[in-house]
Amino acid sequence: MGSFVFEYGFIVAFLYGVVSLSITFFNKAVLSYYGFNYSTTLVLAQMLFALAATDVLRRRGTIVFPPANRATAKKMTPLATFFLLMVLVSLVSLAYVNISIYNTLRRLTTFAVMVGEYMFFKKVTPMDESMSVALMILGAFVSGYGDLSFSFISYAITLVSCVITAAYTVCIKLMKDTTPTSEFEMMFYNNVLSLPIVLVMVIVFELQAILSYPYLFNIGFLICFFTSMVQAFMLNYLMFLCSTVNSPLTTSVTGQLKAIISTVAGLFMFGDIVVNKVLVIGLSISAGGGVYYAYIKYNQQQQAASRRRADLAAAAAGLLTSPPPDTAANIIATGSSTAGDTADATLASPVKARSPAVAVVMEAVTVVAPEQVEEKATAESKQE
């Protein structure tokens, strides 16, 4: 059984890495190699497929979330706005920037998120994380200096994409505090609320030009277009599945490996960049910063897991020392101790899976109502 879980987790992580890697190249092929300068149409196709696939999975019971309602849709509108801007600007930037430079500049999103978290949550980033992000920023500057195909407008669009992506990330955290939603419910509302705007944009700005597009029925173009359309949904689904089956850390590390591979491959594909020593040094510094950041996050997760285990062990030990009646009643009523409240979603629910020590204590402790005490005393007096 354990071997099966490991193999399944490995397969999911592997598929997530493959899709995460390949979708960038398929998008690049559609927008640059085939010269399909209609990114809004590509976004529309991806949204329609995502809504159809979400509906199928929901009907099969694979994913579950409440029916759509106007109140939730109204609260989700700001998030959907950032989502739409993020997707559109990201595709535009990818069309005009080499994949290697694109990956390097996109790492600056982490810095923008750090600024946003400080502004809205007063969260101060630890020094080691700041150092890793500083490496990413340094790598981006060195890469830009060594990029002989440097274009100010292309770089500016990509940096704007980073800021919008960071705003979307911070908005997700704000929304989760006010409107708790699952990943798929969030994706559903993003697509539904964005769809009318995207549809109007396609009809007004792109439809006429698309009808005269020279590669519209080209087999190679259609394969790349439909693959990109399908993979956009698969990426979100596999990201969710990878975080569920394995851990968010595995997803993060897989993403870092994907970025490194695509950065190297991007140097030799599409022929839109001149490789030189300064450029390679800048890309290497940025990739090193990304790996260092993933390593820091790994250590943080390991420490957090150790603290949770220690808290739960201390709570179980406290239960075995016969706590006061009100504490025991509270434990029975809630199914967890105060220390256990700090456990996050990666831990099993205490109601479904308790440690043997906790189970024994909770079965042994019984809260007796006053009426039951009186009935027992009456029965004993009758027997006497």
C-alpha cells in the first residue's frame, strides 16, 4: 500500500512537472513561432475548456464545491479582475520575451509578493528569504545586461505581469479570510466572471483578423493551440492534485525544477536570443536564488511539522495525566486540544484519526449529566 501511494504521488508530481514545463513552450509556439498575435482568443479557448472540464469533474464527484450564487460572485469579482489581467498580460509578455528571460523576470514576482504581504498583512520576510530574492533580482539585472535582444517594452510588460501576478496572489489571501473557497471554486468563478469580458474583446478586436489568419487550418498550429488549451486546465488540476497527494512543498520544488529546465531549453529553441557569457551568468544567479528559496521553504516546513508533532505529543501526554473535568469535556466536545488547533490542513482531522493514547483517554472519560447521577443513586437505594 505504501509503495502504491509513493508511486502514485511520484506520477502526479512527474505529470505536473511535464505539463508545467510543456505549456510554456506550446504557448510560445502558438504566439511566436506561428505568429498568432491574438492572445485573448487563446485565453477564451482555455476558459471554455476549463469550465467544461470543471463541470464534468463536478458531475462525477471528483471535485466538490457549492452551487454558484450571486453573493459569492460579487465578492470574487476583484479576484477575477486580477486573474484576467494576469493571464492576458502574461501571454503578451511571453510572446515578446525569450523563455529563459521570461522565467528569470517572472521570479521577481516573489519580491512583489513580499512587498504586498508587508503592506496588507504587516508580514516581515525573514533574512534568508530576502537574501534568496536578492539573488533572483541580481540575476535578472545581470541577464538583462547580457541580453543582446533587450527590448525595454518587452521587459516592462513582463515586469507589469509580475506585479499583477503578485496582486492576484495577495488578493487570494485576502479573499480566503473573508470568503473561504476551494481552489476549484475559485477557478470556476474566475472563469465565469471573466468570460463575458474576454468574449467581447475577441469579437471586437480579434475575430475579423482570425478569420484571415494564414495558419488557421494548419495541422501543426491546431495541435499546439488545442494542446495549450487543454494543458491550461490540466496545470491547475495537477497543481491541486500534487499539493493534495504529496505536499505543497513537492509542488514548489517541482516548479523550480521546471523553471531551470525551461530556462536552459529556452536558450536553444525558437532562435530568439543570443547566448553569451554574461547572460548565462545572470540566468545561473537567478536559478540559484530560486533553488535557495525552495530550500529555505523546505526547512521551514520541516520545522513547522516538527513543532506540530511535538505539540500533539505534549497534548496526548497531558491527556494521560487526568486533566480536570472541564478540560476533558472540552477535549471530547472539540476532538482536539488547544495545541492541536495549530495544525494545518496537511494533518488528518483529529475526529477521523487520533493517536492511540488520545483514543484510550477519550473512550475512558465520560461526562455524566446530573439527571443520570440522581437515577443511579435512586437505583442503588432501592437495591439496599
